[in-house]
Amino acid sequence: MKRFIVVGIVMTLCAGLNAQSVDTTNIYKDRKDSLSATVFVGHQDNSISRGKTLRTELISASGLQKMACCNLAESFENSASVTVGYSDAVTGARQIRLLGLSGTYTQMLDENRPVMRGITAPYGLSYVPGPWLESIQIAKGSPSVINGLESMTGQINLEHKKPTEEKPLFIQASMMSDTKADFNATSAWQLSPTIYTIVLGHVSGNFKTYDMNHDGFRDDPKMLQ
């Protein structure tokens, strides 16, 4: 009798141990209808900010890439707020007009620092290459006077490319129909975990006389910068 009791206890323990074993089957391993991850990448286009105190128009980097612009004056071609025209046909100096007034009443800022004052105002628009810029902010009307008192019709702020967001090497070259050549290069380096630097280069000019209507006068002034 005792022998049968011992055998029964052993069989009960074995059955309990077998019941505790886990058998897991991965039912999603071989399924073909499972969804894979999708990554969406977007770039901010030109926009107008209405929620801020100052109404600001933003020309983003993607908006600048849509235009065949070589300098700052040509970057406003698709902007309805700023008009750029030639103030001197001989030297090729350009002037902006904001709210119908000349550029002397518009304050130009380079990353919130006043620039292009006095005699440099007519020629400063051609000295800033378009590929150097990350974005342009345009504020019309009477903006804040925190950066100066010249902003009667508005402010134009330039944001340059940042070394922490640029590629190690970027080269751009173009040739216009009037033999005007333009070359731009940017290079960003990380010197240490906290120190970044960037080098910006630009060469452009009209290397050949261009007279399309054959009137004896240049259509574009000879220029090298």
C-alpha cells in the first residue's frame, strides 16, 4: 500500500513540473502583413507669422533653393514684401524698397546686428551670397527699436548657416548666359565636442564684355568679388 502511495506522489510532482514549463510561439515573425516603420522628413517653406507681436515673413532655406539667386538682392525675387531695383546702372548698385519707401528707411540686420549703413547700403546687397544664408526674416511696419532707430518701414534680418547643421563640404558653381560666373563653397568642422567652426567662400564676376543689343555699351558692369 505504501509503495502505491509513493508512486502516486512522484507522478503528481512530475505532472506539476511539466505543467509549469512555458511554450511561447512568435506568431508575428513570419507574417507578411505587418507594417514597417516610416520616417517622414520635411523642410519649412516660406511662411508669414501672424501669432507674434510683429508680423514677420520668413524666407527659409528651402525657399532660397527654389530661386536661382546668387546674392542677397536676388533672394527677394519671390517675395511680395520687398522690391529690389537698380539705383545706379553704371555701378550696378541695387536698392530695396519696403512699403513704397527706399532702403534708407529699412534696417538691415545680420543675426540681429545692424549692418549696411551709410555708403555700404547701396552695395551691401550684392556682397552677401545667397548660399551663405539659412533664412531671411522680413518685418514690415514699425518693428521694435531694440536694434536701432533706422527701422521706419521695417527690418530685414539675415541668418547665416550654422556649423552644427552643415555638411563637411558643400560646393556650388554656376554660369549665367551673360558669362557671369559664380562659385560658392562652405565647409564645417567639429573641433571638439563643444567647439564648431565653419568656413564660407565666394567668388563671382563678369569676365567678358557682354553687349547683346550691340549699342557699344556693356549690358552688365565689369565686376569681380
